Amino acid sequence: MGCGTSVPEFDENEVCTGHYTKVSKPNPWAYTKPITRTELMKMRDEFWDTAPHYGGHKEIWDALRAAAEAELSLAQSIVDSAGIIVASADMTTCYDERGAKYELPKYVLSEPTNLIHDD
């Protein structure tokens, strides 16, 4: 498989080349139970605080966070300038130019359909 398909190819002497998948809005999804915006924001903060411990490079995690929190056109610019290879258009699976994999949960990329108002 080449770049722009489900998993980019890498070898130790080259960077993935070819077209990158364009970032798009995630499909609607529902969390396992209705949650409030406050709970969602807490989950997001916890994920981003611990994300660098999952491997990869902190600067790529920082770029992914910025892209996840940005409008689509800006998100595309962020991933392009950081050299992030978007393997799934909704950004749930990305790679850096060295081949490290970054998996993002949907809750950091968009709001669930069963989000409830805080009381």
C-alpha cells in the first residue's frame, strides 16, 4: 500500500511520499452514555495530557492537538506543515514522517451526538 491509502509504507531510509489524505469532518458518533460538555472537556484534557506517553514525538502530539481544535482549513495547514501523514480523513489515525503512529479518539476530534447540557 502507498501513501494516501489506509496505512502508509515506510522503510528506514525514506519518508512516505505521494499524496496525503485530506482532513475531513468526522462522521457523527455517540458516546457510550450521554455526557456533558464539562465531562467531554475533562476527557479531552486528560487525553492530551497523557498522549505523549503513548509514544511518538511531543511536537507531533502538539500539532495534532492544534489541528483537532481548529477549523478544517487550518487543521489541514497544521498537519501539512508538521509533516503529519493523515491515514484516515477524520484524523483518528495519523503517522509522522518517521513512521510513528498516532491514534486519536473521536472525542478529541468532534462532539458526540448525545452531548447533554450542563446543569
